[in-house]
Amino acid sequence: MSNKKKKTKQKHNGSKAIRNLWILFGSVLLLVVLFFTLVATGVFGTMPTFEELENPRTNLATEIISADGKVLGTYYIENRSNVHYSELSHYMPEALISIEDERFTEHSGIDEKALFRVAFGVLTGRKKGGGSTITQQLAKNLFPRGENLSTPKLVLRKFQEWITATKLEHNYSKEEIIAMYLNTVAFGHNAYGIRSAASTFFDKSPKDLNIEECALMAGVVNAPTRFSPVRNPELSLGRRNLVLKKMAENGFITLAEYDSISQIPLDMSHFSVKDHNSGQATYFREFLRGYLTAWADTTFRADGTPYNIYRDGLRIYTTIDSRMQRYAEEAVKEFMGKELQPMFYNHWKGQKNAPFSNLTADEIDHILETSMKRTDRYRVLKNEGMAWDSIKAAFNRPVPMRIFSWKGPIDTVMTPMDSIRYYKWFLQASLVSIESHTGHVKAYVGGLDYRFFKYDHVTKARRQVGSTFKPFLYTLAMQEGEFTPCTKIPNIQYNIQLEDGQFWSPGNSGSGEGEEITLKYALAQSNNWISAYLMKRFGPNAVISMARRMGVESPIEAVPAICLGVCDLKLIEMVGAMSTFANQGVYIKPMFITRIEDKNGNVIERFSAEESEAMSELTAYKMLELMKGVVQSGTGIRLSSLYGFTNPIAGKTGTTQNNSDGYFMGITPDLTTGVWVGAEDRSVHFRSTKLGQGSHTALPIWALYMKKVYADKSLNISKGDFQKPYAPGIDLNFDCDRIDDVEGTEYIDEF
């Protein structure tokens, strides 16, 4: 064959080879395009839709937000709340990009250089670093892979995440992707998302995190357990400093800054796992949970499905003020833990059957067994089919447990029955404070510590209210027009005939028997004879009707003895009713929520006050003057003599049978606050009225709370006097002489 023919053949063969290569390349490219098209269209498995990319579904915690903008707590499956990029510390994106995706701002979801590095590492056995971008990790977080995938399925899933990542890059800005990633990632310790993590680890908002805290957060996301600053502080510190080094290498900080900041030790002094047992307003949050669950079941989204408080990221704007809530919790803890409970221990020291009063051993055993049957431990054993004798035996075997003490939780070993008896010693307390002119509940303390005492004494418990019921009776008298605070009544015993023909007459304490005394003096001294006189005059049904107009809904038996407070009412009812006096006679049902928003800030529902006129403005003012006497010279005089209050305060103390319950209701122009103190069992109490009366057990908590409130000038709580009504021709001077005569005397507030 000639050279010419050879060259022609070689040229033909070369062209054919090139053509074959192009055909092969085109075929591979076509297959790749076809493969990715099939993946993108969901042939190999479901892919997120455009709508899902625009509105990715994650489990978002519902936030409970105070009136002053603080997050009190959350309801969640995952403790996660979204933040916008503008709510992040500027160090946070820098730290995250430095350690997770250095070329984040350069790629469009897939980092080709990182992929080649990974491929080279796999082939050479020198694997160094991962190839996933922040956007790919976001895709995986938003649309989880599932568990126990086979290798082919895992590879396919990786391709699906690549496609999803490019779609995310197309739909969102880099800043939005950073924020979305930080919202979806887990940081450990039940903290999902940067907002929850910042709160859990540092008790801060994301905006307030400093550079070393941002570096720590960015380092933790890679392996939350391994790099936990709580469980593995040395590893965590090393990881944080690696992030700082990367930040220096990427030009976000200088080497000098790295050298300095890397020497700062970890500070986890503010670390606290956030759950329903911890944080502020725990009793209030649990009360709200029940209300919101019912609300969500009957409130629907645009697609017709009901809201879910654990998944939908709702924002519940409440009336609670976080500052006042803190002062209320501090006041309860300070007085109960440091003064009243130690006093109670000393009072019962060495007494037989303590702390139960006048009970036999059999009666005490019955109380303890009844309490045993209310425990979760008992219900579990009973549901397992265990016999009664076996359950009792189990309750008398020592087990490890954590118990409450005022010095902090104690880890110990004791029998469950001994723990039940241990808890019987504790006096409980509750407080609720309402803004008088709006009905907004500003502080809510349902008990000592929600971790150990779940029962809410604000909205669940009904207890005898003692003399705090007397203002309903006096209000009725003032409303009828013929009585004023200075009206005088003979201080003698009055008999009331009952339906069965018998006569009822209460006992009384104090001086002045046979004299004429003013109603102001009578209420100040909690005089029972004058209460009986008024009850005889108006009758139980009229008094109950007045209580109903002032918001009391609990059952009340129509008997004369209600003038002494034998009925069981809720603290929230009593405080709501008392606030009517400061609101010029208009009752406002206590409000807990102002509005509810969805995760995007759209208002779902607004709440407004429920108001009704309960009495005239003049009657309300008369009652305030009457109740001022309680504080000026009656059973509430300790507010001035011991605690130094000089501003106008209307109040009423209350003490029930055997000193089982102590109350103080305090009213100022801006706030109406009620406090209750008593044990879980009514048979547990002080044995003397001097120690057990409301002025000794409940009033000090009110005083400590209000001192803190007044000291906080940002709250703008007035120390002024109550507004006088416009009443031409009516003398509104109720400074009765009898009150002045007895000023400075301490009185006993009896049932």
C-alpha cells in the first residue's frame, strides 16, 4: 500500500476515533443529563417540590413571649425557633464558613474543588475533609435521608441532595441559606437551631454572641456530642480554637486576634437545658399549654388543618412582664425558703406526729396512702397488674431519687413513702399580679418549684378564702347607698336564723365589745360580728350575686357563714375580683394573651378584654377607702410598720380555720396582687394564729414583691393615690376618727 493510501487510512481512522470519542462523550453527557433529569423529576424517589423549597417544613417550637419581648419558654418536639440573618452576630457566619465551607460565597451549591479533593483522597487513601457544602447540608437537614440506607440508595440520595442544593441556591440568597442552615442544625442538649443553642449554652440571643462563642457554636455542629462543651470541654476548646484559626486563615480576624482569643477559657456558667421544668413562669406556661392546645384544635390554617403548638412555630404574645415575674418568683423563694419554712420546722420540732395537727396515726396513714395513689409510680405499678401488698412493699424499698430542698435539689436514697412524708412538711405559696386597668396578668407563680411540685395554686386549686371574702359583703353594703366607710354599727354578737330554725353566730376577737364602730374599723380588724350583721341585713344570695358580678365563678353555697370565707375559691378569681375596685367598679376578666402569630409573623388572632360593670364608681372608691384602713391601722399594718410602705395601699388579709390558709390581697392604683400560703394538706399548718395568720405568712411575700417592683423605675408603677370619682355634693372624706385612735396596734386576723 502506498504511503498516500496509508496516510489517508490513518486520517480516516483518526477521524473515526475522534468521532467515536465525541459520541462516547455525548452519550455519557446525555446519560448524565438524563440521570439528573430523572432524579430531579422524582423517578428514583420523591424530590421536594417548588412549594416545599419555598416553604420548607421543619418542627418549629412555639414561643411564649412576655409583654417586654423576652422568650419565657417554648412548646416543642424539637426545641427550634427560626432567626433571620439580621438577627445573627456578624461573627457567626464568618465562623461557620471558615470551618464548614470556605468557598461558600463562590460556588452555587456544589463545590467542585472539594469534590475532586475527596475523590483524590478516596483513590489515594489520603482522605482529608468532606465535600459537602453548607447548602448541601441544609438540603439534608430540610429533607432528611432516613435511616439504614443501602449503599446504592445512599449514593442516589447524595445526588438528590446535590440537585436540591442547586435549587436552594437558585431560590435563596447566601444570607438566607446561612440563616436557614443555622436554624435547622442540632447543637446537642436538646437545642435545635442557633436561637435555642445561644439560649441554652450562654443565655443570650444570637445577636449578642461574641466571637469565641460563635466559634464554639460553629465547631459544635460537626459532632454535637463529641464536641459538647459540657460533656467534653477539652475537645470542645480545641475545636473552638480550630475554628478561630480557620477564621484567621480566611482573613476574618488577624493572627494577633487569634492568639489572644484562643487563650480565653470556656465559660459555661450560664448553660441550662431548656425544658418545660426550667426557666421563668413555669406554672404559667403549663397553664397556657392547656389553653393553647384547645385553641389549636379549633383554629385552622388556610389548608383546613388545625394548628399544632409543638410543630408550627407559633408566637404567643402574653401579658406577663418578665421583670415582674422574676421579682415575684424571687419574693416567694426569699421569704418561704429563708424565713417561713425554717420557722415552720422549728415550730413543729419535737412534736408527735409532726407536721400533722390533731390527727391519729390511722388518719395520717390514710393521708399518706391517698397521696401515694396520686403518684406516677403508683399508676405505673398498678397498670402493670401489681397487687396492692406488692405496691406497698415497693413504696417502702429505698431507691435513688432527687428531692427538693430550699438549698437546691438533693440526690439521695430513700423510700418513696418516706419521700411522700418528706414533702408534706413544705408550705406552698402562690402569687398572681394583675394590671388593674387592663386585666393583664403581669406575674404568675403557681407554686414553689415546678420540677417537684406540679400542682398550680393560681388557677387549679380552690381553698377556703377566709376574711378575704369580706370585701364582697362590704361592697354590697356600700352599693346599696345607705352605708359609707364611716357608718357606725354596734359591736355586739348577732344571731342569724337558719332554714332549719337553728341560729348561727360567729365568734369574734378584739376589743370594743358593745361600742359602736365604723365599718372601716370593722374591716380593718376583720371583725366577724359586723360581718354577721351585714349578712343578716342582705342575705347570702345577694352576696353571692355580687361576687359573681366581680368574676367569681366557683361554686358557693348560700349559707350565712360565707361572710367569714368558708367557700373554696381560686386565687385568680379573688385577685381578678379585687382589681375591680382599682378599675372604678368595672370588672375585667384576667387576660393572659394579647395575640397569636404564625411563624411568619402573621396575626392569627387578637385578644381583647372582657369587661362588665360590677358596681358604681363611687362604691369602688368607698371600698378602696375601707380597705386602706386594713393597711393603715388594721391587720395589714405591717406593710408600714415593718416594711416601710408609705404610699396609699388598699388591702385585705385572710386566715382560714386552724390557720390552714393565709392570704393577702394588696391593691395599688396600677396593680392588684394576691398571695396565698398553705400546705398541700389542710391538716398541716401552724398551731398558733400569731404565726399562721395571713399577715404573717402571705403579706411579707407581697411586700417583698412590691418593693422590687417599685425599685425598678422602668416599670413605671405609680405610688400615687387612687382616683376620686366625680361625685358633686357627696363628701368623699372617709378619714374616720376611730381608725386614728387605734393606729400602731397589731391585730390578729382570724377566720
